[in-house]
Amino acid sequence: MASRARVRAPELVGAGGWLNTGGKELTLADFRGKITVLDFWTFCCINCLHVLDELRELEEKHRDTVVIVGVHSPKFVHEADHRAVVDAVERYEVHHPVLDDPELVTWKQYAVRAWPTLVVIDPEGYVVAQHAGEGHAHAIARLVEELEAEHAAKGTLRRGDGPYVAPEPVAGDLRFPGKAVRLPNGHFLVADSGHHSLVELEADGETVVRRIGDGVRGLVDGAAPRFSEPQGLVLLPEGVGAGYDVVVADTVNHALRGVRLADGEVTTLAGTGRQWWQGSATEGAAREVDLSSPWDVAWFDGRVWIAMAGVHQLWAYDPAAGTVGVAAGTTNEGLVDGPAAEAWFAQPSGLAVSADGERLWVADSETSSLRWVSRETKEVHSAVGTGLFDFGHRDGQADQALFQHPLGVTVLPDGSVAVSDTYNHALRRYDPASGEVSTLATDLREPSGAVLVDQDIVVVESARHRLTRLRLPEEAVRVEAVAHRTLRAATEVAPGALRLDVVFRAPTGQKLDERYGPSTRLLVSATPPELLVSGAGADSALSRELVLSAEVAEGVLHVSAMAASCDDDPAIEYPACHVHQQDWGVPVRLTADGARRLPLVLAGLEQPAP
């Protein structure tokens, strides 16, 4: 086995304390003898949710030797609220201990730069690997097997149950509902995400008529269907669907499902059940193309448009042709307007179509923004929001207004737009005619969508597990303005030459396979663009010389890296390959004595200077 750097793991500290431990406070000493995987995550982050799913198999297979510990490290102010973390741990079925670290103390001790980041600690308490982004589960599984053998031989491996204690289950008809749609009979169809099913409610929004799905996570069609955390729903125009009336964004199954309302029969319309990765097909027969966490759907311009949160894009499904493909976005995460093919989104999560059918409104959650797509020009525009790091609750002119991670958008009768401003616990309004943002209602609990019913609006209060009916107010609610920036401190770098190194070490038994071209990719850009004098763009090398402008005081470096590693065994005719990828948004502040090298760990360990 190759020798490893010996770096002692820092203690785990978080002001919010521990969850899923039965009330016990834990320290690193409690994990001695176990292989510990720290998962630095935050519940707004779609990539973090992907990693939670990636780790489930490892967690089950190595339950007696491995302890996964979630370290919740918030981006948004709402995510620092302990009650919200408790809800998220339940919502996403996190079955391991979680440390609530609202002040990012442990994040800083481990020098983490991105969500998600995985850190592996051996049974003796030493850090042996760090991985940023998605796609590392196979590498960690291989490393776990090595560590099991090594420490069993040394006598330092302790088998047995870990410290996880399951919380008491909570009963209820709805559990973390995602979105809802009104049916022709006046009932509501609700995506009951926490119960992995759909629920039809009577017009009162409370009485259950029927449940579609048995509540067990799965991807099963037919009369006894299964879903996995479904979110968005759209009722199709009459005569469009062949054998189905509603399209469902089945988020964790990475699929679109069709539902026939007459009998609840379910059909998979698009997706393979596998998550889309860089290099996968971006168009084709719908059942043969991978999707990535579709979060909402809307009927726009003759197709079902999809908020593809997992890859920061909009896709579209054509029911007549049975095809699916990218409609807008590049997979780069950020806020960039312009032609659809060049625009950047950041986890789009809510869609709604204007009454005249000319605009597709988009709640772009990670940029806390409201965007729209023109049907005529297919150009993307931003109405409210400035980027990845600024958010808050501020009304007034749109260029100064702020949201906090909105997940839903609803068109109102006067042409204005109601925004489910999720992390502000509010319903907001944007008026395109005046360019003004106001607040319609507060004291909601993580609203994720809303449905217009006559002069009322029915809000999906996800964290209160219910639908709430509100009268649309004639006057806006007065809210004291607040503005925030992400809690991450800026990295001080010097103007001029800056060496960017993405650290990647192929997992044991694998190598970078260059037989069919480059197996790595590095894309760099900046906000503002003037920050980068040179070094922007895409190339295959994972290291690059950047030149930063002395005229820009601060900004954000956007770095996207991908590496594909394949089995390194000549006896294997068709070696298995795995994609590792991560996007970093690195806030930087330019100072004369700042760093001249920026290392970002994709996989492996940054070696200390000799």
C-alpha cells in the first residue's frame, strides 16, 4: 500500500451540537477504531444532496467499520438556524450523526473550500484523503477496504455499531411537501416528497382523497408506483399526454413520470434512473438520456420545460416526439444572462409561465434570483438578484431587492409574479410593470411553491407539512430590510500572477486514461470578468497560471474541474471509468502580500511544502 501523509484530524466543534445521537455530545475520541468519513454539506446544495445518496450504499455495506459524520456548514443565514438543520436531516433521511456547525468552525479547521467536501479519517485519528464534489463514492469505498485490511492487521480496527440513534418518527398526511397543482375538479395534487408519493387533497387542502405511491423510495411504474422525493408537477393541456395527464419531476430518481388521473397509473417518460454526468448525452430519446435532479416542470412553448437543478440548466421534454434535451444553460453555476445556450443558472428550482405564454419565469435558488426566458428570442434575463453570494430580504426597486434561496414562482392575475422566498419564510411579489418587489406574507415556514385559487393563493409550507390558504393582500406587508453575504471569508491573493492547482489523485487501482483524448478538464472564469486579466476559459490541464487585475479589489473565481479515472488493469477488456467533478466559487480579496498559489483539492491530499 502506498504511504500516506500523517495529518492529525482536528477536533469536531459546532455551536449547534449533535443530531442523530440520542442527545449525546461526541468527540473524535468516540470514533477511534472506526474509519470516519466527514461529509461537509449544507442543505441548500443540490450537489450535497447527491452525495448523501452516493454514500448510502457505503454506509450500509460497511456499517460495522465506517461512521459517516455530517458536518452541516451553512451558506445561507437560514441554514444556520438549528431548527432548520433538524428539519433537513429528517427531510433527506440522513441516517448518521450530524454536527451542526453554524459558525463554520470545523469547516475552517479542515480548510474546506467547497460544498460538498468529504474527508476520510483512519481508525487512529489521521486524515488520509479529501475529496471535493460528487462522484467519489467508489474511490472512498476502495480506500475503506484498504484501511479495513491495514488496521485489522495492526489491531487498531474496532468493529460494531456506530453512534447513530434514529429520531422518533412523526406522523402526518404530508411530510415536507414540495409543490402542488390544482386539478380540473378543484382538488389539489401534492408532491409529498418526504413520503415519496403524490397525494390528492380535496378543495379544502386538507382532506386526503387518495395517495399515489406506497411511501417507499423507488422507481416503479404501473398501478402500484414508487417515487423518490418528487417535487414539481404540471397539468398538461388536454390531448397532449398519451395516457397521462400530469408530469412529475421525480427528483432523486432523476426522471420525469407521467400520471393518469383516472386510475393513478404511472409511466416513466424521461430519464434512466441514473444521474447525468459530464460527457453524457444532452439530447435524444427521452428514456435513454440521463437527467439530474429535475426540480420543477412547466408547459411552455409546446414542450414540458424542466428546471434541471442538478446541472444548473433548463431542459425540455417533447411528448409528441418522445425526446428530451438541453434548452438553456451551460452547466456552469452562476448568474449570466444572454442567449439560452450561453446563460448560467444556479440550481433552478421553480417554473411558471406568464398568462400570454411569452415568458417562462424561473426561481434560480442558489443565486437568490428571479429570471425569465423569452419565448420569442430564447434569451435569458434577470429580474431580481445579483449572484451566488448576496441574499437577504429587501423590498423596493428590483435592482436593489433581495431574496434568500427561492424555490417557487406563481403568476398572479395582474401579471405580477409571486415568489416563494423559501429561506426568508415569505411570499414576495415582483411587478414587471413597475420593477418593484414587495412582500405579500411572512411567517410561512420554508414555502416551496404556491397555487392560485380565485383571489386566494394556496402556499405549500414545506417545513410545516401543510397547504396554507391566504387572501392576496391589497397592500404589501412592511418588513425591515436585511442583507447578507455568505459566511465564507474571502481568500487573500496577490494581484498579478496566481498559480491555480487542482489537486487530483486517481483512486487506488485506477489511472487517468488518455487513450481517447484528455480525461481532465478545467474551466475558469471570474465575477466581475475584469478580475481575470488572463487565464479564463477551458483547457485539459488541471494547473494554470492566472493573472489577476490590480484594479479590482475583490471578486469571485469560478473554477470547474472534472477528471475521469479508469481501472488500471490490462487484463480488463472494458475498464470501468468514474467521473469526479466539482465547481468552486472562491471569494477572493486582492492584497499586496496575498497568496500567489491557490490549491483546490478535487481528490487526494494537498502535500505540505518541504
